[in-house]
Amino acid sequence: MTACEIFTLRSSLPELIRLVGWLRRFMYNSAKRNRENLRTGDLSSIEYNEAENALVRVSQHESFPEEISALSKGKPLKPPSIILSTNPRLTDGILRVGGRLSHAPVSETRRHPIILHHQHPLTKLVLEHYHRKHFHAGQQLLIATVREKFWPLRIRSLARQVIHRCISCYRSKPTNHEQLMADLPSVRVTPGAVFSSVGLDFCGPFQIKYPGRKGIPIKTFVCIFVCLVTKAVHMEVVADLSTQAFIAALKRFVAIRGKPHIIMCDNATNFIGANRELEKLRSQLSEQQFQYTTSKFAEEEGIDFKFIPPRSPNFGGLWEAAVKSFKTHFRKTIGIQTLTYDELHTVVQQISAILNSRPLTPLSNDPNDFSVLTPGHFLIGRPLTAIPEPDLQEIPENRLSHWQRTQAFVQQLWRKWKSQYLSDLHNRTKWTQKRDNIKVGTMVLVKEDNSPPQKWRLGRIVNIFSGQDGNIRVVAVRTKDGVFTRGISKICILPIRDNDMSHTEER
């Protein structure tokens, strides 16, 4: 449907009516016959209503030319007409609903509302005006208030569209963007040494006290290392969230579990600071080793830090789940008690043993299989909370080869890991449908966890980062405070087009 350009000059119905009212006054005052009776001052209610009727006539002539022509000649409408069921009547050049309420004790506009085509831009302006006028009314209230004066065709679907595209309504209850859950990275599905690739996070704070001292309890934290392959857990009590404290915890972890090749974590400032310190240490070692022609060896021994997008915990679900499990056991056991350092360290290690004894897979249907695969099997050959097995060294060597049995047991663990645990990773627990990729230039809201939706910052996508499958899950957003990198679960796409931006910014 081709509409007059005048309907695009304003984005609000009252503003458009006033614009037409001033244009009509200018035409009236410009006529020679009206020079002695000029209209001055603000627009009167009569001029406002005349301007509104003029817009209605233009829209109806563009939407129903055949119906208006037939009714003006006194001819009945043809069956294909979309307004035939309204029994239309032509009054002062305006199509109105004939209906069956001629004897109802209501106003004239209520008995015979103005007919509007659902695809005409004037109809959209009408519904948007009544939606804002009645404090962002819902669908039923919007339909009821509009029909007191107008009768838009297919008003229910049109009302849903207007409410869906309302920025104020959307900002009060925004919807997070999502994409099909990505495939697991190679470090999650490739067999390897325990803790060769780890994810880590901090949890806390926890209060500790020193025996024999009177003073305020001191805050402390727990750093949790999770093996990305076996889900084995290692925990370290950390004095604070400084970079030096984290490096000390990392040194203790390396001394006990060995040096990992990959460490994945979020963008916390202490992690970034530790990465800078390790980079400096690595560069210094490389320079020294270069003098001794062994720089390649030093490069292979380096630790590779990989950071997930800021404020996107879903990218680190494995270690976030370990943090949640630790907090659950700690709160149910300790509650709000204040422990000493030794007591806290003991509780942390006991919880670590419990988490390392959790089953990775359900118990098999084999009646001869009475054990399940746990992270403890990859650490000490059995769950950490299990009773020690009897010593088999007294068995004659001709009946049992200890080395062969050990190797066979290790191989059996990895076969179980491949056949049972790895198969369970196929399912996507959420984000099961592929969505259209977000595009550069899209207007979004940046989700903030500690503020209401109405205060979330407005931004525009300036860069996108695609995964190996071509789907976009990380974007760069420019806001008034700068450019931020966020996962798509932390942004909400505004239901607007670029040509609506000027109107949105005015609001």
C-alpha cells in the first residue's frame, strides 16, 4: 500500500495532527476571502478535529478507494471487500462502521467508529498514541480504548505488534538474546593428564578468626581449580583477591598437581594481573633461555591463559557448577559459623574430596559392575571417600602382574570415560535452536546484574566474533561509556529498526 509522505513527517499522532492543523490554518489565512477574518493564537479544538478528519479521509481514500466510490454513488459493496462485514456507511466523506448499535446509549463515535486499514501508517500511529496515553496499556485495554473512536481491521494482531515494538514496555521486561549452544572445545573431549587443562574461579568471602585473639574476623576466599577433562577439583584457601595471592595459590596448585598447559577463567582483575605477571616471567625466561639456545623448551613450558567474555558465566559453566556445589556443601555444613584458618582449610579439603567422589556417569546396567566412574579414579584410582581396597601384594606373581594390572586398570578408566561420560556430553540442556546471527549496527540493551532493566545502558553492536560453527555468541557493544565485550546472553535486542532510532532517542 502506497501512503502519502505526510504520515512519515511525525512519529506521534498528536504532533502529526497539529502539523496538519497549522498547514490548514496557513492555507486558510492565505486565501484572500479570509484576510479580514484571520485565525490567530493556538489551534482550537475545532481546527484540531478538522485536521484529524482530514488525515482520516486521506488514509481511507488510499486504503478503500473502491468502497468509497461505491458508497458515494449509492451502490452496494462487492463481496470481496474486506469491510463488508462492518456494514460501512459514508458520513461527511469518512467511512464509519454501520454496525448494530444504533439504539445503544453511547456516544456517536462509539456507535459508528471510523474504519482504518491495518496496513496504513495512520493506524499504527493511532494505536501507539492510545498505548502511551493509557500508560502502556496491554492488549485488551488497548483494543477497548481504540474502538471507542476507531475501528482498525485486524486490531488484535496489530495491537500485539505495537506492544511488542514499544521500547518502554520492552525495557521494563527485556528478553536476553540467545544462540544454539556451541560444541564443546577440544580440551573438554580429548583424553589427557589430570589437570593438564583447568578452569578456575574464586568463591567467598568466608570469615575466619585466629584463636586467642580478640578482633574482627578476617575475610578469606577459596580458589577452585577444575580439570576440564575429568571434572577433578582442587581447592586452595586464598587470603585475598590480589594478584600476588592468586599467583601464590597457583604455585601451590602446580607444586601438588603439576603445571597445566591451559588455564581458562573469567576476566577478573586478579586473573588478568596474574596473566601479565606470568607473561613477564615467561618473556624473561625466554630471553635467558635464548642465550642458552633453549628458548623453544621454555615456550613449551609456558602456561596459556584463555579468558572468557566479561560477565558471561555461561562460557565457564564447568567451574561455575563446581563453585555452586562447594557453596551448597559449605552452607549446609558450616552455615554462618566463623572458623579458624585450620578449620576452614580442613573443611575445604573435605569438600574437595566429596566433589572428587561424585559420579561422572550413572551406574551401568551390568550386575557385576558395582562402581561408577568418578574424578577420584583419575587421581588415586578410586573415589576419595571410598574405603581403601585390600593389599594385593601377597598374591603370587605367577597369578598377577602388578604392572600389567595397573596399566589395564588405567586403560579401562579411559575406555569408560569415552564410552559413558563422553556420550553424555552430546545433549544440549538449553539453547537447542539455532537463531539468526546478530548483525553489526543492531541496537541493544547491555544487561547489568545489579541494576533494574530501565537503567541498562543503550548500545550499538560494533563488532561480532563468530565461533567455529559460524554462529555469533560474543559481540562488542559501544555505549556512552565506551566499548565492551559481552556474550549474547548479556544483551537484549531492541525491537526497532534504524529509521525508528530518532524517535527512540527522543523518548
